[in-house]
Amino acid sequence: MASRYELIHHPAAATDYAAAREYFEDIDPALAKIFQTDFRSALQGIASGRLVSHLYARGHSIRWVKLRRFSYKVYFEAADEKVRFVLGVISGKRHPTRIRLLLSRRRKKQ
């Protein structure tokens, strides 16, 4: 599949993904594989521009895509016309205020 956008990951986004995958690995290795597949599908959708993304909140440029079978969301924003900056892989069960604070800190450290 052709990529329309280049994806650049914040270092903490990789840490988020690793922690989530490890969590599911502890429960069941097959579940971790499903999580990995859903995550890669979300990234491919973001890179191709075909996956519908949702604006995080009014007045913000951050968007998110929910993983298909998990409550996790991939948060990202446009760095320019050809680059998408992945800020985090965060459970949708976290409080919205905590998510907003976490993402705003990561945006400043780009």
C-alpha cells in the first residue's frame, strides 16, 4: 500500500506501544499478536490517509484513530503536508484531562 504521509514517532509513543503490548503479552501471547496487528493497521491507515481520524478536541490539531478491537487510540498531528507526528498510543479508558496534559507535554518536546 502506498504511503501518502511519512510517520514520525515521538519516543514516548514507542514506549506506550511497548507497555501496552507487554500488558497483553502477560495476559495471552495471542492477544498481544492481535494488538500488534490492529496497531499496524491503524498506522497504515494514518500513513495512507484512508483511515478516518477524529479531531481530539475543538481548537486542537491533534487527531486520533481507535484500534479496531481495543480501547487504545493512536494520537497524531500533521507536522506538515507530508508528515504525521505520532504522539502516543493511549488507552481510551484514561481520563480525558490526563490524556490532554500528556499530549500537550509531548507536543512541546517535538
